[in-house]
Amino acid sequence: MSTHHLNWAGNQTYSAEKIFEPATVDEVQGLVARWPRVRALGTRHSFNDIADTSGALISLAGLNPDIRIDPTAMTASVTGGTRFGVLISELQSQGFALHNTGSLPHISVAGATATGTHGSGDGNGILSTAISAVELLTADGSVVNIDRSSGQLSAIAVGLGAFGIIIRVTVDIEPTYLVRQDVYRYAPWETVLERLDEVMASAYSVSLLADFASPTVLQVWLKTRLGEGKHPELAPTLFGGTWYDDSDEPAPDNVNQRASVPGPWSERMPHFRLDRQPSNGGDELQSEYYVGREYGVQALEVLRTLGAQISPHLLISEIRTAAADSLWLSPAYERDVLCIGFTWAKHPAEVAALLPVIEDALAPFAPRQHWGKLFHFGADVIGQRFPRLTDFKAVRRHYDPQGKFWNPFLESTLGTP
């Protein structure tokens, strides 16, 4: 099978009969009309089969980004297949910003938001919370505009591709701002857990990079939003960790500038540079679970007891936070969450065996999963974790009564249409 039918990490082979990259919305409409089974394909950064179909996969990457900024409404709209990095760069060039970004600017706007992707920060919602409207191409070929005046946006903003193809996305924007990245190494786990809320509130966006078998958190990565005037002073130590200037062991060349050098949000909020391969270059697998903040310490303590099992297959774990929202299939629906991500070595059999062990260990905390990453939960568990799932499926049937956009992933995770 050629790489044309593989996802970014190479662990999923698409079963679609054909993959299309149309250049116009009219072409997209024609394909949707012609094919009985259709799914939208983003930048292929999902690690499971959420995007797959037996029919036609349609990528919107060939559409012009057509970025439209409305400084009065403080919104920007863009075609759904546009990578976040392209939108980010254009916003910054015109003096605007997003409230947050994911780690990777490489992901598409529609794909990332449809799967509930997020950045970090106690006060920051997942990326989908910035959506104020979408243009949805439905099963009958019509394009409908759905905005916040409709209660349906709460279903469609994290829509899993189940409603149709998101042609355009409109997001909230704000004035540009500066960010400084500071890294503190080797904070003891005991200190971090004892002061977890304080740690995660210590900057606008905080990430912990960790190995659960290690006695220390490898990096506490702070992204501090800077205002005008004097910037906050740099502490040489924090939570038992030591500030690191990237000199002895230079940071990988695919990450944005750290070492406390202020820069525009567009070059600090994403971990990775758009002109480099992100993360481990795709030679990896990923999973992520979300627990309520009140269970954060307990969840991390449980995972530390599994450290010896997890560590041989782990490249890194990243621990972040996200604010509660009202989006029906958001992992942060109606609760502030601690996000526990796993970037795995490409050990598919071993990871597949570990996931139910991890999920069972976290079960007392009712974890939710990242929709675009690997997990073991079935429809029975997912139905308990997402209380608006029945409403979600009712809205889906309204827009796609014949199941043109339904696929095996949705069947296995959501149950009957």
C-alpha cells in the first residue's frame, strides 16, 4: 500500500476506495453527491480510524485558505482544511491572535477542532471553544451556516466528522500578545503532586513532560503571557526544578524558541515549528485521557504505580489542563480537566495491551479520551462519560439521516446511529 493511504504516523491504512483533494467547494459538493459513503480527511494526524470510510475520503487541503478577518466582530474565518499554522501566521501579521493553540501548528483547523484538540492553561478552553460559526456541507449537498445563536453548534464544534464536511470555520480572535517560554528541569514528583494546582496555575499555559517511572518531572514548561511594561522576573528555581537555558543540551530544532526569550504568541504558544516535523516525526503513537481536576493528583499517583509497565514503551507523557466548556462531546464538557497525554514508541501490540490497563486504573476518575488518539473504551463506557451523546446523535440524524458520513469508528464508539 502506498503512503497515499496511510496516516501521518503510518499506523493506520485507510480503506477508502479513493482519496480526493478538490480545489473548489463546488467540486466537494459534487463528490459528496456522487459517493454513498464520505469522510473528510485532515492532515492525517489522528492515530485511530476516525477519518476512515469505505467510500471517498475528501481532503480540503487544496482549497484556498481564504482567511477573512473581521476586526469589528473580532473573528477570523478560514477554510476547514487550512493548517492552524497558516492561520496563526496570518493573524499575527495583522496584529491579532487566538486565545490558545495546540502543540502542533501542522493540524487542520476543522480536523483539530472536530476531535477536541487543545493546548494548555487553567483558564483556556479547548480549541473548539473559539468557534463562533461553521459552514457545514451536509449529505444533500447544501451548505448551512451554524453559529452560536443555534444550540446545534454545541454538538457540531466537536463533531467527529459525523455531520458532514466543515467547509469554513469562524473563530474568535483577540489582539496579539507576547509570550515567554521557561523550562524548569527535574522537579521532584512529590513536590509537583503536593502543589499540583499551584504548578498548573503558574503561567498562562503549563505543560509537564514526564516519565511515570522517573523520580522527577523531566520538564515543567511554562508559557507566560506578557503585558506591556516590565516583564515578570525569572526565578532560578521553581517547585524544586532548575531553570534551563537550552545551552548544555540544546532543545530539538523542531521546537519554538525557549530559554525565556519573549516572542509573538504565534511562535511561542505552539511547541513545534511549522517548518519542521513535529513531535517524534511521526515515528510514534499517541493516547490521551482527561480527568476532572479534583482527581488530578490521584490519577497521576495511580499512573506512577504503573510506571514500570508504561516506561519501556513511552517516549514522553505530557500533562496539561483545560477549562470546562459546554460542547457536548468535548473531553472538558462541564468540568475543568487535567489532560494526561502519552506519546508512545511505535510498539503497537504493547501499547494496545497497555491501554485497557491504564483505562482500568483511571476508571474511578471517569476519564474521557481524545477522539483522535488511541484508546480502548467501547460505546458502553463512552455513553456514560458523555451525558449529551443521545442529543448529539439526534442532531447528527437531522443532518445525515442516511448515514453518509457514518463510519466504523463512530459505530464502535457511539453505538447505533
